[in-house]
Amino acid sequence: MEMIEYEGSVWAINHNNPEPLVNHALHTLERHGVKKDDIVLTDAPENVKVGAIVVEIWPYHLDVARVRTIRNESFISGTVMTIELKLDANGNYTD
């Protein structure tokens, strides 16, 4: 399993996703080496620094990206990895 290398906060971007998805995404980030206390769950990260990790939560995967530059209070990032979120036959998230 590939570990996420980071310093400081890891920004997990949540756009009104259901609670089971968010909980599984946070659990998955922990399994990939991110400390629970370092995860900031938000819909719009503020004061993001170059080099920070930003994770976009989607129903079937997580897009893990590193901030490359900041312009006009917006950040531009490049994908570091994509983590698949697996479901069982009943639609429940599994490890």
C-alpha cells in the first residue's frame, strides 16, 4: 500500500457527501499514513500552502494531489495518486 507523504495539514474536500462515504474516506486516508489529527475536512480550503496535500472525496475514489502554486487565493494542484474506494455487493464500503 502506497503511503501519503505530507507535512502539516491534509485538506479533505467534502462537497455534501453522505456520512458513510466521508467516514470511509477518512479511514482510508489513515490507512495510507495520514494521522487523524492532521486531516482538515472542509468544502473550501483556506490558507493552503504550496506543497500541501489536498484530497478530493468522490463516491468511488479519492484524488490525492499536491498544491503546486497559488494564484488569486486559488490553488493549482497535480494528482499524486488515486485511491479506489471499494464497495461490497450490498453497497457498503470495505477496506
